[in-house]
Amino acid sequence: SCASSISGNTEKVAELIELAHDTYTSILKYNDENSLSCVLTMAYFTAPAYHTIIREMPAGKGFADFVFIPKSEYKKDYPALVVELKWNQNTETALEQIRNKKYPSSILEYTGDILLVAINYDKKSKEHVCLIEKYDK
């Protein structure tokens, strides 16, 4: 998922998150936000080799669900990721929240490029949707 996020492949990210959700989540706990957070950790399991991962990071005017900051030796090769998860909402709302609450402002000094990643799970359709955009500093 990390490589797919970096390349901007939103469909692949959604597909991999759905696979992780199906594989690692009990059917009894599938439909809750904490489950989606755990799934995201599993979907991005290779990220710790290149990034420091912070969950519920104080950022801007709130808390970013996940922030992936490239380790110093990789910051020229890998962007930071600011990830917002939504449950039964939409990815546009998640991206708007990242922008409006200025989540990227807290990591500007630690990274080069920053990608904003919005992920939504719709309980009714059982679909995972992802949107990714590059942050303009």
C-alpha cells in the first residue's frame, strides 16, 4: 500500500486495504473505525522500514489519524503521508479535513514532498475508497 500510495494508485490502495480488512479482521468487528485503523497498519506493514509512523498525531488544528514521516536517510526518496480515515462518509470530506485543519503544517520541516491520503469505508456498499493528492506547500 505504501508504494501504491506514493505512486498515486488510489484503486490499488483501496484494493490492498480491502484485502487486509478481509484477511485480518474478525467478521464480528469488521464494521467499526478501530478495525479500519488496525487494517491500515497491516496494509502499510512495509512502511516502518522507510517511515516513522505516528497514529493520532497532534497536527495543525486537530489530530491526524496517521502520519508517515520518512526517516532522514529516505526523505529525498519518499514523501510523507498524512492519512485521514473516514467511516460511512467520503474521501472528499477527509481531504478537506486534512487541508482545513492544516495537518501537514506540523511536519513541513521533517520532509520533502507530502501526500494527503483519504480512505473511506462504506458499510452499506462494503467498499473501500481512496483519494490521494500532493500537498502544495
